[in-house]
Amino acid sequence: MSDDQSRDPVTSDHVEDLVQAVLLAPFLMRFRLGARTFGGEVGTRLHEAVRRAVPEFVVQDSEPDSPLLFDYHVSTGGSRLSGKKTVGTVEIPDAGRWFVRFDPTGICHMMHDVDVADRDTLHSTEREMVYVLNPHVKRWVDAISEELLDTGLVVEAEEDAMDPGMLLWWHRVLVDPPRDEEPAATRTYGVEKKIHDNALLRFGDGFTTLVDLPTHRLGDVMIGEIAASMEWIAVDEANRLLSARLRVLDEARWNRVEDLDKELKESLQLSKNLALREMVRLEESRYVVNASGVVVAAAEERYNMDRERASVETQLQTLRDSLDFHRTILQTRRDERRNQLLSVVTIAALFQAVLVWYDFVHEGDNTLGPALRLTVAGSTAVLLAVFAASALLRGRQQD
């Protein structure tokens, strides 16, 4: 399993050399929770949509098997903001039995146990699984997303979000691999934490290694892995969407009030949606404790999630500052144009006063009066046209 070396594939005579691995792969729906409509009803409608889109899906009972909350503390039925998850298993031809979790947030996961001999065997298995699974995932995503979007309870995922309808990546949870065969991602670069009595967890990019962990705790670890994956996707997507929004603002023209109002409205909606997703993430974290919480803590440390969340906050503030700045500029330009027009009107009024004075002085002069009156009126019109053209030209140059 090492990144530095791999063993020859084992035969049936060397079953004890096989390493248990749990493959975890996230995939995205074409919808997300929106600030306008969220709550338990989304989970209910998602459950119904999954039943229709994946008739072979076997839904697991999500009720805790203990009356004590912290004895079986998972967020499958606990989230109030996003709604109830739909979890269960599905048998896929040529791929075996997979555990699948459909989530109202639009971030879903697949999970599968495999026994592998070495790194090359693992990656070969993963490539085969991607080829077999992706058509099924796309079919599920298209059918479920279409039904959920038609309800109006969710909003369509933004164009700059990660691609929906396909497995995004693999995260491998290795159970007691030989130390010299452990991937460098966890052995050298991973974050190590105590997870149960004398058991250890090492979390790294693409891999998690478990050492001496009791079998009954493996499910808790996988719940933590899913929570960590969802958090990473949510923060990464927030960065993508804010970066895209800032690019749009950079390319926009700000000479029209309606254009600025449109940008303000879209940016405000994005900010509200991101705030909702952060609320959902925080609520999910409250439903992940003990062994699962150790996994999430290790993932946050390895992925520098505090830095990533700070980046999101910085970009949000930059977006707000940019909009405020452009609004100030637009208001200033409108004030300047208004003042220029007032100047033209004032000059026109002054020339009108000159014409009235001229008519009064030359009231009895029937010889030169009409010609001079025409000259003064023509000069007034030309000067007014020059002032107006100058004001318009300065406005265009500023835009």
C-alpha cells in the first residue's frame, strides 16, 4: 500500500496479507439548499425521489438502537436545517453492494469495502469502479435533481460549482496496514490522533489509516470521514463561487443603476446561500462526536480548514466592499452629470435674460433689431449645444 513501493498481488494462499480498505467517494446533485427554502420537508421529498429514481435501493432504518443519544450519535435523522438524510444500500452489477447516503444539501456519498494486496491493485480496482459506477450515478443524479428542483424547495447549483453526476475522488480508509506498506500520505504527512483507547488514526490526503481500532468503531470513523468531506466541499465551493462573482464584478460596466442593482441582488443571494450552508455545516458538526469528531478534527488540521474559511470570509468582505465602492462611484458620477446639466440650464437662462434685455433696448429699432436678434439667438443655441456635448462626452469618458 506504500506510495514508494508495492508488493506482488497475493494469491489465495496468502489471504492473511490482504488489507481491508473502505472506499469513500462523494458525488454532487444538481441542486443545493437555498436561503429561501430549507427545512425538514427537503429531506422528505428527497427520500421519495430516491425511492422512485433508484427502486433497487434498500433504505436502512435510521432510528438509534439505544435510547441514550450519545450512545449512537449520528446526524442521519438529526439535522433540522437540511432535513433527514436517505441512507441505505444498493446492489450494482459488476460493482457489488454499495452503501449510499443521499443528502438534502446535494452532497452525497458512496462507500464500499474491499480487500486489496497492494497499491496498484487498489488503484486498478478504483479505476474499474469509476467506469462502472459513473453511469449509475449520473442516472440517479439527473432523475432526483429534476424532481427536487421541480418542488421549488431547493435551488439549482451555480455554474461554477464542481461537476455534478460523477464520482469526484476516492478517499481510502485502510485498516491495520503493515507499517512499512502504509502510504506516505498518512505515514509521513498525515495528522495522527488517538481515537479509541490505544487505537490511532492518521489522516492524510486521499488516505486514512486506522491502527488497532475495534471493528465496531469503523462506522463512526466513516461518519466522520463523510462529515469532513462535506465540509471540504462546502468551503471549496464557496471559494469557487465567490471568486467567480468577483470576476463578474471586475468585467461589469457600472454606468447604469439597473446593472448595479442586478449585481447587488445576485451577490446578496449568494451571500445568503453561503451563510445558510455554513449554518448547516455547524449544525452537522454538533451531531458528530467521539470517534467521528476525532476524524473531523484531524481532517480540519490536515486541510487547514481554518485558513480556508478565513479565505471565504475575506472574499465575502471583498465582494461587499467592491459593491459599496461601485455604488459610491455611480452616485458620484450621477451627481456630476446633474451638476453639469444644471450648469447648462443656468447658462441658457442667462442667455434668455440677454435676449429679453436686447428686445427691451431695441424695441423701436425695426432695421437692425431682427438681424441682431437672430445672431444672438443662434449664438445662444450653439453655446448650449457645445456645453451639452461636452457634458455628455465627459460622462462617456468616465464610463
